[in-house]
Amino acid sequence: MTANPFDNIRIVLVNTSHPGNIGGAARAMKNMGLSRLYLVEPKEFPSEKAVWRAAGALDVLDKAVVVETLDEAIEGCGLVVGTSARERRIPWPLVDPRQCGERCWQEAGEHEVALLFGREDRGLTNEELHKCQYHVHIPANPEYSSLNLATAVQVLCYELRMAHLSQQEGGPLGKTEWDMPPAKSEALERYFEHLQQTLETLDFLNPDNPRQTMTRLRRLYHRIRPDEMELSILRGVLTATQNYIYHTDKRLKSLEAAPENEKPLDNGE
């Protein structure tokens, strides 16, 4: 049975400094029918300031999930979208708020979705944004583009609400039928670790000077969005590669240790 998309959408606030913004975000969420709030290492929570700003959304605050890491907050999610206020050195697939609302709503009927919001003063780090399939940018007035955190949450929750209403009215929102669900965030992270280990073993990647290789590979796989079976196949390829390297090294070391009269002759001898 298809899940209620509202129940599958997480609003994730990372390292929030001001508890009032947590309360304001909770109020914005409830205004638009959302209830699942995740807090990654908030500076101050629980807090009376959060309660005061939440107004009638205390139920959202009471059910908020507080975790220590972003990985915990997005565990089990098939789609992760991070808010970004500026262009990055390496561009990432970018959507506007309307596209974000439509895509998140469409996919939330099938699996868990997370919308990430960063710190008030500096947003999400590059490392955190690298865990996202898409970035979303709110096109504010360039002469005064700084948005309050709770306001940014309100904008994107509104677009989710509009996507819901559009679907109810028979709008163009549809879903792509697929034979397997997309790989979850934690499975992708394990794959990226496995990939980096293999590339280092192959001497393709220098761990002391990796440059932007892994970042670009992350972007590639997030753009492709492999499903669970595809990711399992890719992990199998990496494991086979590592096994081949291991056994080849073992044979070479065995040959090097053998007495000269037991070593195979070169073709020219």
C-alpha cells in the first residue's frame, strides 16, 4: 500500500543555534501538514524559546527526533535534498523550490525523503551537501538574500503543500514505476567508502592528495541514483576487484620468495 507522503517527509535542521528557529520551523511545518522534525546536534533543545515560537505546534516539537549525526537523521531515506544559498566550486544537480516540492512529494509516496536545512550563519557544509542527490536554492532578492531559517522551512513546506494540492486536483504529478527502490543514504555512504578503498588500492586515488575525485564521483552516482540491486552489483564489482588484487599480490610474493631454480622461465629463455 502506498504510504501517505506527509508521513514520509523529514525536515532536518542541522546544528541550529537559536532555539526560537526550531519552534518557528515546527510551526511552519504544522501549517503545511508536516510533522516529522529531526534535529542534528542543536545548540539548545529543549528550550522555552522553542516552545514560545512554536505556538500551537507543540506536538511537532514533542515528537522531534534529536540525533548526533546527519547520517542518523537521513538513515533510510531514498531521497535527500539539501538547501544551498550559494554556488559551489563543483556544481550539483540543482532544483528550485517548486521543483523540489514536486519531486519530494512524488517520491515520498514510495520511500522516506529528507529536506536538510543548515546553520543560521553558514548553512550546510560541503561534506553534508555531498550526501544529497539534489540541492535546492530559494531565489531571494540578490540585494538582500539572507533568509531566516524558519522562513526557509516555510517556503519549502509551502511548495510541498502545493504539490499535494496539485496532485489532488489531478495535476501533472506522477510517479515513475521502477522494479526496485532507490538505494538508501546509508547504503550509498557504505558504497562510497568501499569505492574509495578500492581506488586507493589500485593507486588510482592518492589518499594524501585526493583532490576532487571522490566529490565528482559522488555527484555522478547521486545524479544516476542507482537502485538497491544496482548498488549491490556495483559493490560486487568492487569486492571482485579487491579479491583479484589480493590474490595477484599473493602469487607475486610467492614467486619472489621461491628459489631461483623454481621460478618460471621468461618467454625469451
